Amino acid sequence: MIPLPAPKPDVLARRAQIVAALQAIIPGDGVISEALRLKPYETDGLSAYRQPPLAVVLPTSTEQVAAVLKYCNAQGVRVVPRGAGTSLSGGALPLADAVVMGLMRMNHIKTVDYENRLAVVEAGVTNLGITKHVEADGFFYAPDPSSQLACMIGGNVMMNSGGAHCLKYGVTANNLLGLTFVTIEGEVVQIGGTYLDAPGYDWLGIITGSEGQLGVVTEVTVRILRGPEGARAMLAAFDSIEVAGQAVDAIIGSGIIPVALEFMDRPCIHACEAFAHAGYPLDAEAMLIIEVEGNVEEQDRLLSWIKEICNRFNPISLKVAETAEESLAIWKGRKGAFGAVGRISPDYLCMDGTIPTGELPFVLKRIGEMSASYGLQVANVFHAGDGNLHPLIMFDANNEASFHAAENFGADILKLCVEVGGCLTGEHGVGIEKRDLMPVQFTPLELDQIRALKAAFDPQWLLNPAKVFPLEGNPIFATIPVLNAA
Amino acid sequence: MLSSTIVPKSEDAVASIIAAAAAGGERLAIEGNGSKRALLRPVRATRTVSLRGLSGITLYHPTELIISARAGTPLPEIEAALAEHGQHLIAEPPDLAALFGSSRPATIGGIVATNLSGPRRIAWGAMRDHVMGIRAVNGKGEIFRSGGRVLKNVTGLDLCKLLTGSHGTLGVITEVTLKVLPAPKASGTVSIHVATLEQGIAALSAGLGSPFSVSGAALLPEGEGAVAHLRIEDFAESVAYRCGRLRDDMARFGAASVQMETQMLWQGIRDAEPLGATPEEAIWRISVQPSAAPGVVAQLRAAGGTKFLLDWGGGLVWVAAHASEAAHQAVVAAALWAQGSYTLFRAPEALRSTVAVLPDELPALAAIARRVKAVMDPAGLLNPGRMRAGQ
């Protein structure tokens, strides 16, 4: 288990007073303090960790967010910002002495401006909610994390979320124009605006992906894009992982940029097929889903070129969707991959390292060996164009030894990712989950420097503390005895 | 004035020079080839550190869409290496040697430190969007890295973005790793003669709002009217098809025509050639939402004879005018009116050392900026005064 810092006794002792002060800022039902109603907030997508917070606030305006932060800063109270709570890295895990600030009631789309191709939305609007709002007019918001039905744009900004289509459209950071940002002192500042590339330091860039460490985002100005005339997928299956990897290299080497290029290994193909009946080839060791865009002729042309390339690698099967419905069927299995694995194993850890794509055969071979030595099954699904791996490690949460083994297995995979030139996390964030692995990727000096930058925004370390940066070597936590999570 | 230039040959040498300068309280101007020395405010330093001695591509894996190069590598060298494999720098960084009167090419470190992007920025992102990894030396002489050599990475705070566009004031970039993409096989341009700038912006917005993946959208004023250009880059068959569809759609804005292989036109726009600035004139860049651009132009025209070039769908307004404080104040007022931002991009030293070449930060952000600077460069020795007085 990953240690959390001990709660501040003085804050716990003042709980009633703090709750009353928060109620004065957010009247009505916007402050939660009863044990039973705190329960839904005690964990996030990393559900192995649970910790009820001191209280939850559900502000409805930037002014309320600012007032709560100002109060907490003055009182030395820790704050854990939360969107939909879908973080897979424990980014929204509460601390016993922290106020969870849930932004889900700030869920209004304030402006849609097609001429300037932007939308101003509150932090609690869901990712898919933006696209749903503009799709009748042919537009969409590009980043599409698997949790897009539930996850909120504020959380997307904080995690710099990606998705299946970032090879072409980029991640969250590449699709933002501005933020309404509230500092821990309660100052409201506009970062960026409705235009591109404000001169000066790139606050938008450093805040995006900062995992709630620097401030709270209440409004986001996103770029919205006009969708292509159409898109279609194909499926290519191979009898070895190496060969599938070579096919990926050949496609990219040919100058084609597919809008998505997804890779699944044998266990994942089987899990998804059993779940979605998408017609996946069960005899394949590796399968690619490749999507292209354009009008029908353009799609036909690109797909026939890709087919020709894949044919050089003796595919077991090649299936080009003839219609949009067939495309959806191909995607159905992939989109449901996490749920499909959940049917085989009630509990799984979803890892998120990135590797140079050339290292793929080696890394997947090593993961297979680790799977055998840990005695835990693993299914691999990932974004092949950008090398972002998602090994799903299956375990039994009712068996503590199994959970420990799964955590160690996951840590070994991530260390391997760093070893081959990659990184600990491609899109899920460090959170609590990968916090103590940070020294694998960073030198002590580099860690000190980013910790000092965190402190430049949040001098008292009140914002989402105990995440991202290892506790060890951090003077702010040095004198506090360390406890295990529940 | 600058008394001497040091040209370190290794990252370790850069680190020792900076550590020594920090210990001795010396201030340093940081540059690559110095091709953009006339950008922003003049640096007050005793010595210049040029990164041109740190040169060469260190890693290039075409199928991984990744290239790494030392900071002093000339941009043309990188572009040539990519072209050999049919790839390119996505943000289409400009060659501003002519604009800044330099005889030397830009370096990749300088392009990243200034976050300069060309017309493709509107569709494919800025330089800052493609910096996947960075090695740098902070103001204490410590070497650090951020990011890496993979395309997706959210591990820790993103110092690649913080350093990109920080004009060497937070750290000395020694090596960068960039995402690259296959270069398009063909390109074509739909040009529309419009009667007013408003119509021109409407045409660009319609083009960018079309499903045809427009990768350049510029407006060149001509008298009262203008010519709007929309670029398509892709495989030849797609370019022909989409240009045809766009031309038909654009006819409602004015006479529209299609031209193939228009690289020279876009290279000119990238380097701000159609602006037609004389060497004596000052140049500004104003960032606004496109719909505000005609208003900005109208205001500046009313303030005196000025030249314009609009890129990024109208979101980037290049302005050239007589180098005076009055002209600068007119630009500041227009940017403020449009709720946008501005940069005094080129001006004689007298002007750029007296006016605010960038807008001031809001007080809460200025306080954070001071603390960030104190972390990265506590002695304030890196490019002092480059972006703002005292910063």
C-alpha cells in the first residue's frame, strides 16, 4: 500500500467549525459532512484506495470556489479537487483532513462560437457533453478518453487526458485556449483567452496536466473542430506481436497518419470478443484497429493502401468496414475493453506507461514473462501510434497477497517502460498510484525543482498534497508521521 | 553592450559557465545563432552564451515520429534530415532571418525558446505542442530534463511547455525532442477575392469550419478588400478533391480559384513577407479571436498608415508601422479592445527598451511568475529584461 501523510490533528479538531464556515460560503446542500453521504467521495477510479474526507463542498460558481480556497488557505486546510472521480491513478483520493472540492455542479456550457471555433464550458461539463452539444452542427471536441461519457473537462485539463484519436488531434493541452483559474489564495485569474499562443510564460501549458497541484480550474475555453466528412475503421490480425509492430511501423513510414491506430494482444482480443461479439479473430496473437477519415473515396483509397501494407506481413485476417455500422462494430470491442476484462476478473489495475514504439516486441515479451512469474493474467491494449501502453493486470481484491502482487507487477512494468526510454504515465497521471515511482524517472534534483515549482503556486502544500511528488525528501511532510491508507 | 560571446561545446560546459556566473553575480545573454536578437527587449548582460557550439541531431526514429537535436542545430539541417524521410516539423516554424536582418539561420533551440510557429499552427498546433522532451540548465547551473522521447507523457509538471516560449529566462535549453509527422505529398490553395476584411474572415472561418482539413488560412489586404487563402495539404487525390469542393463553397464570398503546389506563397506568409515592412518600420503581432481581427485593423488604420497580414484564420494579425510610441500605444489599445494580446516583435532598440513589449501579467500571476523565476533562476542572470523590465 502507498503511504499517506498523517492528518493534521488541529484541522481534525476544528472539523465542526470548518464545516460551519464552508456552509456559510455555500448555502443549501452544497456542503456534505455526514459519514454516509461522504461515502461516494471516499475513492475514485483507483478503488483499491479509500479514505473518507473531512467534508465535501459542491460549489456552483467560481466565486464560491475562490471563497472556499481563500478560507482553506487562511486556515491551513488541505483541498482535494475532484471532477467525476474517474481518475485511474487516485488523483481525487481524499485525505482525512482534506476538503474535497467537487466541481460537478458547475456543469453549464456558457458559450459556443462556431465562427471562432471555440466553446466556453464550466469544469463539471462532461467530455462527451461538449461533443454532444455541438455535433448536430458538425463539430466535435477532439480528445476522447475512454471514460468520456463520465469524465469532466476540469479533470481532463488537470490530467491532460488523451484518448484514441490523439495521434492526429493531440491531447487536452493541444485543444485548449483558456482557463479560469483560482489560486489557493482565492485569486481568480484568466489564463489565455479566446486566442492562440498568448505571449509570456505558458501558464496554460504548465497548469494542464498538473493534477490539481497548482490551483483549481472552474472554466475552460476549448477549441472545437469541424468533423471530417466521414471515418471508417479496419481490422488487421497477425500471428505474432513482432509482426504487428512491424506493420505499424510500415504504415507510419508510408506517410499515412491514421486518425487512430489501436493494438490489442491475444488475451485482450479474447476478453473483448466474449463481451462485444465484434467478430475479432480468436486465433490472432495481435490485432490492430486502424481508422481513417475523409469522404468515401478518400477512405477507400487510404484503406486499400493500408491493406496493401498489411498484406506484406502475412495477416491472419483483414477486415475493412464497408459501412459506418461495421466500423462501430469493430470499435465496440475496443471501447469496451476495460469492461470486458472486468467480466473475466472482478478486479484489475490499468497501467499507463509509454514506450518508444520500436521497443514494443521486447516490452510485451517481458510483460508476458512477468505475468508468468507473478502468476497474474494480463491483457494488453494500447495506442500503437504513440506507444501508450495499457496493460490490464487482473487480480483478486479480496486476497491481499494478490493485490500486493498486482501492485508490484504494475510497478515492474512501469520501471521497464522508463528503462527502454519511455515514461511512467502517458495519460492517466501520477496521482497516488505512481507517486513513489517518480524517482525511477527523475533525478533528486529534478524532483526538487518540480516540487519547488509546485510550492511557487501553493506555498503551504494545501492543494492535493501527497500526490505526484514522493513524500520522501519533501520537507513539508518530514515531521509528519506516515500512515497507511485504509 | 555585450563585451564577449562564449561558445560552449558541451552541456557540462554550459552548466559550469552558468554556475560560475551565478557565483560571480554575472548576467548572461542566452542565444543560439543570435538571429532573433532584435526580438522583444534588449538584454542587459556582460557576456553572451551562444548555444551554436552544441549542434547536431542526436536521435531520429522516423517510424516513432521523434527527432532529438542539440539546441544549436541550425533549423535547415533538421528540416533536411526530416525531408530525407518524407517528414517535417509540424508547426512550420518561420525563417525570420530577413525580417530581423540576420545572415545566420535560426537554431532549433531558439525556435523552441521563442515558440514561433507558421501558418500550420491553426490546424496542427504550435511549436510548444510538439516539444516532447527537453534538456536544459537552470540559473543555478544545474542540468535537468523534462518530458522524454515518447509522444504521450504526463509524468510530473510539464516543464517543456514552461520553457518553450520563455525566451531563455527560466533555463538554457541544451537539447530538444520534437514530435514530427509525415510531410504531405501535395498541397493546393483556394484563393478568394473578397470586398471587405469582414468577408475575408467569414471566408476563412467557413474554410476552417469545413470538413476538408484546411491547414493554412491567411488574409492579405489589398486596398479596401483582400485575398483570402485556404490551404489543403494531403495526398494528391485528396488535395484535388477538397480544393474543388472548397472553391465551390467559397464562391459565395467572392471570385474563387484553385492553384496547386503553392509552397512559395505559404513560405512567404510564414515569414511575414507579404506584410512588406521596410527595415525602419516596427512590427507587432496581435493575437485575437478571428472575428475581432477586422475591428483591430480598422482601429489601427484610423490611427495612421499601417500595413497588415492576417494568418491563423485571422487570429494572428501582423502589423507594420512607423516605429513610434504612438503607434505602439495604438496597437496596445487595439489588442485590449479585442480582448487579445500583443507582442512588439521588432523595433529599434530605443523603442523596445522603453515600452512594454508584451502585456503585463495580472497581479496574481505576476506574483507566481516571480516565484517561478526564483525557483528556476534565483540570481536573475538568464536573459535579464528580455520579456519585461526587471524580469
